[in-house]
Amino acid sequence: MRRLLCLVVFVVLASLTHARSQELTLPGLQHDAGVYAGSLRQRFPAGATDAQRAQAERAARDAWAARNWAGAGQALSDRLGQGQPSPALWLALAQALLRQPQPDAAHALAAAWQSYVATSAAEEKVPALRAMRDALA
């Protein structure tokens, strides 16, 4: 199973260097990442105000600075569920989930994928691909 996952990451990386103009799609991962994103949004069906989103981002930054990966993951999950997600927020969530004492690789992979698909420039997709690689390792 691990070899298959590594092969998938290799194919993704190879496709980026081979044909930058073609958009990568991985249907199973795309579906799982969409379900995960939807589950985060379900906790905040009405979204959030700018002040609430800013508070969640402050909580995430504080937890990150304290190396409280579980706290950072929770704050980032809340922030992403509140609407107006960005590729950087998805990437930070993936990284926090991987750094927890008991890493959540499945959700980290989904978050890294969300970051990847939301990023337009090929060079900016590399950190998301690295996070996917780490989640699959």
C-alpha cells in the first residue's frame, strides 16, 4: 500500500514537470478532500464574521508559535469551516495535522490537496505536494 501511495506522489510530481499546462486530477482524493472540506463547513453553516475569522487565525498563530499542533489544527479547522479559505490556510492545516503527537495523515492529505487545487502557479504548488508526500509516507 505504501509503495502505491509513493507511486501516486511520484506520478503527481512527474506530471508537474512534464506538462505544466495540464491540470492534475485524482478522483478519489478529490472526492475525499471535498468531503473533508464539507465536514468543516458543516460546523459553521452560516459562515462567520470577519472578526470571528480573525480570532480563529490569531488562535492558530498562537498555537503554532507554542508548537501546540493539536490546538493549531483545531483553530485552522475552525477557520477553514468559517468560509473564505485560502491555499495557505489549507497548507498550514495539513502541516499542523502531520505534526500532532498522533498525526492525522488522511485529513492532512485532504488539506494538502485542497491547497494544491486552490493554488494557480505551478511553483506555488510544490509545498502542497511536499505535504501530500509527507502524509503518504
